[in-house]
Amino acid sequence: MNILILGGGGREHAMAWAVRQNPKCDRLIVAPGNGGTAAIADPAQLDIEDASRVAAVAKREKIDLVLVGPEAPLVAGVADRLKAEGVTVFGPTAAAAQLEGSKAFTKGICDAASVPTAAWARFDDAAPAHSYIDQVGAPIVVKADGLAAGKGVTVAETAEAAHDALDALFADPGGSCVIEEMLTGEEASFFVLCQGETALPLGTAQDHKRAFDGDLGPNTGGMGAYSPAPVMTETVTARAMDEIIRPTLAEMARRGTPFEGILYAGLMIEDGAPKLIEYNVRFGDPEAQVLMMRLGAQALDLMQACAEGRLKEARVNWADDHALCVVLAAEGYPGAYEKGSRINGLSALPQTSDRMVFHAGTALEDGATLATGGRVLTATARGASLQEAHDKAYDLARRIDWPEGRFRSDIGWRALP
Ligand code: AMP
Ligand code: GLY
């Protein structure tokens, strides 16, 4: 079959890598792709948020299945358009993608379906938002209401910090925000394949959102991850399915906007009780890198079954293994950083089913790999234990010769002895 993957990050390289291992995959296109996907797939330069262009390319290239990596094309209605034109697509409609597109929408679903989550309020104007903070005090969480690539959130320890965050949010006209109670506990990412009210738990992971060791510094898109997440025990997973995922899917279906695709629940777990922090309507990045490495070729069968409406028949065959990944980012990320530096030593590294350096912001120029983004590479490894996966991933990361890059040295600290 011919497959088109939309996106150009580490997540999409990992998806392409897993899909390529499946003998069903004939032609693979990644749009726009990166310096890593170029080795295993054809690139296509197109605006992936332009639904009619994506549909036109899918038809011209006789694509049998489109896998959408990031959220922006989904929120923009790319899956709706592909479906309307008879192209099979893995990913939700724009209406269902509101679970990520609008925090207020998701909070409304939680209220309607009695899903446990932080208490919240939404504001379109600065003045009442400031008085609300004066009234409830800190700690408190201030979020922009809209897509912000995981960066529109301030966990404020003091009321002053919360007021500052509001000032920043309302500096531009038309701002709106959600203010939430701060949840405590341990965070985990829970991935569930969904087709209407059919739900198949796919896996768990833990991300490291802060830029620096010790979970310090600014929030980033994610600096490293591992799978599975030990905090997601069988009991916690069962509760998350019963109390969070199933009620959400039922409410979405009841509203006539059933969710199809991968639902990524960001959970906070305290005393064995999971609460929803937020939903994403796509795989996480870098969580996809560890999930894809563990799933291998079956990732394609699972996403295809979901896209073709056969999720009820699908099964996940998990090996008893662990994966861990370390993100190499440009010095300065998530703030300002240089582009165009040269990365050496990649070709000497192993590329096997248990060791891969997935590319994100890279481009190939005259045979050289150049850094073109903030998050640039993800050194990813699998092993019989988390320690083994950790040691293999760090060995890869250290062998990459890129003086302009940096990585956290403590990925996995929570789960390692
Ligand atoms: P979000 O973009 O909603 O995932 O938020 C980014 C990060 O902020 C999350 O991964 C959490 O670490 C943190 N966060 C968001 N909401 C809350 C909350 N209500 N309580 C505690 N931490 C939160
Ligand atoms: N790693 C967090 C995210 O993909 O949103």
C-alpha cells in the first residue's frame, strides 16, 4: 500500500521508520519530512494545513492511507477533507480535534461526562481574570485557550507570577484564557486508539517537559521520554479507561462528533487516582519515538485498522520491553537558537530495531546533516530493562558530534534506581 505521513518532526520520522518495517508498505511519502525521513521515504513539499492541497497530492500519488502527525492539520480540517474525497485517513475530524484545539471545549466535555479534572474557569477579559486570581490565590495554572504547542501554560507558584502570565496572554487583542486549580502527583501520557466508542489502550509513556536537568527551566515540547510508565499500573490504567477515556468518547459520540484516531491523555496520578490534565489528538513528540520503537511493524496494522473502521478486531502485541529516548536540542531552545550548524558522526551510529537516532529539525545539504530547528534529534533505544534502554540511548546521544547542541542527562530519573 501507498502511505503518506504528514509532518516533519521526530514523531513523524519514528512513525515512518515503524511503517517501513511492515511488508505491506510499498511507497512511503513524508510531507515535508526531514533529513532522517529522506533516507526511507520520498519527500513532498506542501503546506500540510492546506486541506485541498493535501487531498490533491493524496489522489495524485494514489495514497491508500494518510497518517497525520501533528495537531494543526487536524484542527484545520485536513482529515474531514480527505474523508470527503474518499481517502482513508488516520486522525480525527476538525470537530473532534477540538479536544486539543480548545481547552475550554475539553473542560466542557469533562463537566458533561463527569471526567475528573482540575477545577477551572474561562475568561475573555483581563480584569475578571485578575480578580479571580486574587480571590483563589496561588498555586494556580494559567493557560492560553488555543493551540500553543505545549508552551501556552504557566504553572504559577505565586499570585504575582499568575498575574504576570495573564498580562502576557492579554497583551494581544482577542486573548482568552483558562485558569485552573494546580494538580499534584505524577504525570503520565496515556495513548488510546479510538473509533467512536471503541477504545484500545495502546501504551503509556512519561515525558520530560522542562529544558534542564532536575525538571528545571522553561517548558519545552519535550526533552526525552520512556515507555512504559511505571505509574500506569493495571489498576490505574483500568480507572483511566473507565473514568476518563470511555466517558469522553461517549460524550463525543452523543454530540454527533465521534472521535477517531489516537487520543493522548495527559494524566496526573495521585494515590492511584488519575485526573485529566489535557487531551491531545495525536501522538506525543517525543513519546511517539519510544512507542514506535516498541511497536515496530504492527504500528501500521493498528493505525490502518483504526482508520478503516476495524478497531474492534485489532490487538496490540506488547513485548515485555522498555524504550527510552533523549532529545538533542539546539543550545538556547526553547528560546532563540542558531540554525544551520553541522552535525557529524551520525552515519557511524547503529540503525537497528533497538537503536535509532530519529531526526526532527534537520536537513541534508551536499551529504551533510544540518540543524534547522529547536529539537533536532532523538536518540532512542529499546532494551529488556529501562536501565538497558537508558544506557543504549545515552551511548547514542554521546556519540553524536554536534557542539551547538545539548541534551538532558537525567531522562528516566523517576523510574530508575
Ligand atoms: P498542557 O499544555 O495543558 O499539557 O500543560 C503543560 C504542562 O503544564 C503539563 O504537562 C503539566 O506539567 C503542567 N500542567 C498543566 N495543567 C496543570 C494543572 N492543572 N496542574 C498541574 N500542572 C499542570
Ligand atoms: N510531548 C508532549 C507533546 O507532544 O505534546
